[in-house]
Amino acid sequence: ATSDNAAYLGPASEQAIARQIASARGPSGPNSEYLLELAKALRELGKDDPHVFEIERHLVELAEH
């Protein structure tokens, strides 16, 4: 998101981004589901995105607690 988006977090760690994603929901469902599916698709395509994968790791940790 860019700064003109109401959900824009600003400069933030992957952990803070994961916390926000974990509690957000849009018209198509939970934002966490979108991020987890994005990470899965990137892996299937053989693409390495450390930023997305780090957010994914934190989301999984949050879900376990």
C-alpha cells in the first residue's frame, strides 16, 4: 500500500506488517489468507521474495499462539 491508502502502515518491520495483516479482512476474505497464498504461489513459480516469506513466517507464528 502507498501512503494514500487508509491501511498504510508506513515504514515497519515484517513482524509489525504480519500483525496488521493477521487482523485485517477485505471483501474477499482474510488478508492473512491472501499473503499465505501469495507466498505459496511464489514458491511454486520458483521466485524468492525474502520480504513476503518473512511476513509469512511471522503470520504462521501468530497463528500458533
